[in-house]
Amino acid sequence: METQVEVRKAVWSRYWSHGVAHSCGGSYGNRYDGALAHFWRSHFDSMSPGARMLDIATGNGAVPQLMLDSAPATVACDAIDLALPEPAWLADLAPNRRRQVRFHGQQAAESLPFADASFDLVTSQYGLEYTDLARSVPEVLRVLRPGARYACSPTMPMPGPCSSRGPSWGIWPGCRDLQACSRRDSA
């Protein structure tokens, strides 16, 4: 019998294999625009040269694709997803730009394969809220560098102190709310 995680992995791998750019397949065209794109670009515009970003539940990489538009050419992005991403847009990039983004398929947010204090920005577009927050939030906190940021745009309000700020997205500098969310979720 398949576990819930195995079913999610299979369903989302099948979805991404159809070449959709993001999880809102019937909207935004091939990439996010409007207020959502502005929200993400506001974070990428302020990234320093050489910074590292982690995108959790990346799917076919809509958020990393926006990052490439705004961040300095020396910013690197690791993008993880429980499913097997198939980002068609990556093939259209010049090799030096393509090397800025590394996809890690079949990777759970609850056990990140990165060293402590590795990232300056961790993002999640419609994803972290579907993980086991008691396990994934401590992992996010572990891989964030001191003074780093976590930014998300959840599909639904996250519980308790993890509720988003603004109409449907939020950022938590210092991650105090993420820590409280982790404690609440594990209680």
C-alpha cells in the first residue's frame, strides 16, 4: 500500500511531466506576473552577488525562473521538490545561466541535504504548508545563514504564528514566526 507521501510524489511528478510552468496551470501563462511576481522580485533585487537561495517545493521552478530575471548573475539557487521536476524553460537558457539553478527531485523538505547556514534566502511558493511543519521548519532554520530571510506565498493561511502577512504572502525576517510554528506543530 502506497503512503500519502508516495501518492503525492507520483501525482505531482505526473503533473510536472506535462510541462506546466507552475501549480496554477490555468493562470499566469508560463510564468507568474502581477503582484505575485512583484513580491518575489522585491526579494531577488536585494540579493547580494554570490548569495545562495533555496526554493522549497519548486515544481518546475517558477520562482527560480523569476530569480534569474532579477538577481545578480552570481546568485545560485538550489530548488527542491518531492516530485521529479521537468522544467522545460531551463533548456532555453545560456549554459552559464542554467548553472545558476540546480534542481533536486524527490527531495523532501523535512530532510534537506545541505550544510548548516548555507542559504541567504529560502523561498516557498505554494509548498511548505503541505510538509510536516514540525520537521521541515527546523530544517529551514538550520540551513539559513544568520540574518537570512525566509519568504513564502502559501495557498492557504499557515496555522497560528505562521499565518501570512498581507493578502496571500508573507516574509519572516529572523524566522521568529517559523520557530513558533515549528513548536506549535510538534506539540
